Amino acid sequence: MRTIEYLTEPGLAGIYWPMVLAGFAIALTCATLSVVVVLKRLAFIGQGVSHAAFGGVGVAYVVGVTGVGSLGQELGLLGIVLGFCVVSALTIAHFGREDRADSVIAIVLVGAMALGFILFEVAGRSAAAGGRVSPPGVESVLFGSFTGVGWRSAVLAWVVALVVMGVTWALRRRVVFWAFDEPAAEAFGLRTRVLGAVQMVLLALAIVVTMRLAGVILATALLVLPGAIALRLSRRSVVVFVLAQIAAVVGVLGGLVLSFEADLQQGPSVVGVLLGMLVVVAVWARWPKGQIVR
């Protein structure tokens, strides 16, 4: 099997183990937020913010921060894109209330995508005129690839995963209350707007790291599919969060194995495996006593 060869050969293990470990980190990061995204119907917001990151990448490339080479370059790119995404997320949260939400998200999404395309073209022309390396293609940003993930990126992914899981754990009772019944949470004195803002910042952080390593499409998928799978298997809050993380890890592992064995791109392979899991779980849930954990 190619997978065993890639992970055990001395010359290849140093290339493929970082992408596997980074994949597990982004799976746990996104799955931690996925349940809230599904319950609060934030999937379209996640998609809007993930595509807004495309505009942030364009800004970074125009100012010469490509994320290639030094740690400063990588952190600089992460910081610029994260700032762009946080502003986009908070803009959506502030202006996109009730019946205006879909319109505000759509405006942010298409605006950021258009800006990203324009800035990518500007950066490419500037790089060609100055004899510098051109920015990566649009396809690599949208679909991503784990292939270029190194140990530094894997460590960064795990730091972000621990931050997201730590904050979510510290606020778990408030977040669950807010996610299931926001009006009741507000009536009991919870600062729901602050909770919403914190979730938006965590969402932006998860999207930036996932997009940096695996592309915009996978970021959107990992923020929706694990939560959707878990909620079809159980309604107990703690169990749902655990099942979402298991589903995400299994989906990433299965997608990477599929990509190794069939020589396919990693991001779409992970999405395909997660979609297959959702179909199986949806069919199972329709049978009597289909929820295996209540």
C-alpha cells in the first residue's frame, strides 16, 4: 500500500507525516466549531468568511507577504488573512441580523472574492515585472494541497487547535445554551452578542489555518459536515461534540488514504469521504432506532 510506504520510508516520512498531523489538527479545530455552525445555521456565514479569506490572501501577496520561506513570512500571511477574516466575520455578525443575514453574507462573499481575483492579477504582474516568484494559482488557494505542509505548519495547526478547543471548553455551557436557545440565554443574562463575537473570531481563525493548509473548499466542508453527521447520531450535547470530532478525524484520515492510494488531490478527497459518511449516516438515521447514541 502506498500509504504505508509513504509513512514508513525514511526519505518520505518527513514529507508525509507533517501533512497527516496537520490534517488531524484542522479536523479537530473545525469539528469543535462545526456543531455550533450547524445548530446556529452559520454554514453560509462560514462559507462567506472562508471566501473572504481569498481577498485577504490577495492583499498579502500585493504587499509582498507570500508566506513562503521564513517564519516571519508565514506568520505575516496568517496575520493579514486572519485580520481580513475577523473584520469580515464581525461585519456579518453586526449587519447581518435576521432577514438581512443572507444579503450581507452574499455581499461580503462576492466582494472579497472579486477583490481577491483582482489583487492576485496585480500581484502576478508585479512579480513578473520585478523578476520575483509569482503567487500560486487561484486553484491552489481554493482547493489547497497538504503536500507543501511542513513541520512548522503542522505545529502551528496544533497550536490553533488547542486554542480553539480550549476556549470552547472554557465557554462550553454558555456556548451550548446560546446555540440551542439564544433568546432564553439572553433572558438568563448571558451576553449573547459577546458569545457570538467570540465564535466569529474562532471561526475566522479556524478558516484561516485550514485554508492556508488545505484550501477554502475544505475549510467550508469541515465546518459543516462533521456537525451535520454528529447531529444525526445523537442529541446529547457532549456526545455530539465528541462524535463531530471523531467524524472529522475519520474523514481526514480516509481522504488522505484515498488521495495516497488513488493519486488524487487531498482536499477534494477529504470532502468526498465526509460526504459519503453523511449519506451513510442519513440513511441509517431513517431506520427505526437509527440514532445509535441518544
